Amino acid sequence: MLPQDKVKNLIERHIKLEKELSSGEVDKNKYAEISKEYSDLNEIIVQAKEYLNYQKETEDLNNIINDENSEKEIKEFANIELEILKKNYLINEKKLKLFLLPKDQADSKNAIIEIRAGTGGLEASLFASDLYKMYEKVCQKKKWIIEIVSISKSDAGGLKEVIAIIKGKNIYSLLKYESGVHRVQRVPDTETQGRVHTSAATVAVLPEAEDLDIKLDDKDLRIDVFRSSGPGGQSVNTTDSAVRITHIPTGIVVSQQDEKSQIRNREKGLKILRSRIYDFERQKIDQERSKDRKSKIGSGDRSERIRTYNFPQGRVTDHRINLTLHKLEEFMEGEIFDEMIENLSLQAQRDELSKIS
């Protein structure tokens, strides 16, 4: 049962914001922020009022039911009303609990996705490429914008590493559960005996940090420049355009050499660096909060095996929620990606709700 004062606070806050907005005296810099909060509260205010009135309405109906002078039809009607009231109470309680869950401020941000080939040699690089193509197809279907920041190809036509920015509405909230080790089981094209090989790729999804989120001080940065190189160490150009940026306080290092311009490589490198530092700081806070309890979903542990793609059996399994979909081909085409994400989001909500129940 939710504390009554928490629900009362929502109603009181809604009334206060309504008065502020109707007064016409709201600071123009804060107007958008206040309007959004008021709009968010509007979606839950009816449930909050019904939740608070539940006790009184229950007593009124029970009085009718237990009153010897009440007519039979009125008592029957009161019993029906009481059952509806109880059902609505449970529904409202769940909605209010979800609303009161701590908000992840990064959920509304764009995402930087980093995919790297793991164990498995050339087959791992091919799988990393397949994963990137899958995310590309998801972006196409959802009309998200995907931009490659840096890419490193393998000899077999796969990818050693690719970093991209995905832009749209609430991107991070939808992709954050993709972080971790993705394992593939399939027969490689080069396998003559038809044996199934296992290889892996790691995926890291970071919220795209803005200047306001992370301020970088020049004294905390060490910037080295070097000559860009292609496969086999061949020089791509004759200038020192590649950039390696080290954030001294955290030890986080970013290298960028995709652009011919040192300035552009520096800009891209700082963008990735800012997001990695932002993610690093967030994870530190999350670890402090969850010392006594490790969340099943969204731990962000990049070494954790989260999903297996089994091609011979045509299935994809998410190990965090024990969900298996026998639609691997559709999944790789981005067709049923939503089904996986919805299940992960629901489990994450259940985990959070259990903490306040």
C-alpha cells in the first residue's frame, strides 16, 4: 500500500503548478519545465484522487450493504460498485507506483552505440557486422537517424568495431538494455565439417551527453595527434590528423581517425569522451544505490552475457528474463525488436516496483 502523504503531495503539487501557470507570472526560462511537469501530473491526477477517496467510498458502500433497512436491489448494486472500486484501486495503485518510480534523466537522450567483435576471430567480426545491420534496420523501421562516428573493418568483411549515434525520441530508454555480451551459435561459411561455432560481440549503449551534462576542463585532457592508418598500417593521408584524447581524472581514452581533418576528429572524439564520462559517473551512482541489491535488468555490465542468437535452431534467447523467441530471422531483420524491448522494460519496472512494495 502506498503512503497517503506521497499521493497527497502529487495532488497538492498539481494544484500549485496550475495556479502558477494561470497567474501568467511564470519566469519564461522555467515555463517549459513547469508546463511539462504539470502535463505529466495531469496523466495521473485522476487516479491519485480516486486512490485517496477509496477508503471513504468503501466505508459508504459497506454501510449500505450492512444496513438492515437497505433494499435488496440497492445492496446488490452496492456490492457490484464495491467490486469495481476494489479493482480500480489496484489498477490505480500500480499506475501511481510506476509514476513515483525514480526517473532516469538519461532516458530522453539520444544514444551512442558501440559494437566490438569479441571472442571468435573472423566469425566474431562478421557477427558484429550483423548486429550493426540489425540496429540499422530497427532505425529504418522506426525512422530514427543513425550516424557512424567511427568504423574499423576486418579482413573478412566484418567489423572489428563500430561506433554510431542514434537520434530520435527517447532513444536511450529503448536501447539501454542492449549493453552486454551478445553470443552467436552458427556454422561459419568457412566450416567444411558443418560444426556449430560459438563467438561473441560486445555492445555498449551510452546516453549522448551534452555540454551541460559534462563540462570538460582543458587541464584534465591530454590530446595526442598521430597519422591515420588503414588496414595493415598503410598511411591513409600524410598529415597527423588522428586524435587520441585521454581524460586524466578517469583514465578514459578515446581515439578518432575517421575524418581527414584533425579538428573534426577532435570534435567527434570529445563527443564520445563526454558520453563515456557521463556513463561512468552514472554507473558509479547506480553501484552505490544497488550495493545491497543487484537489479536483474539494466545493470549495464558489459562483461555480462545477455543474449544468445542460435541460428541452427532459429531462436534468440535473452538470459536476463529467460525469454526465447523462435523468430531469429525476423529479429535480425528488426521486425520483432519491439517485442524483446517491451519484455525487458516490463521486467525492469517489476524489479523497481518490488523495491517500493
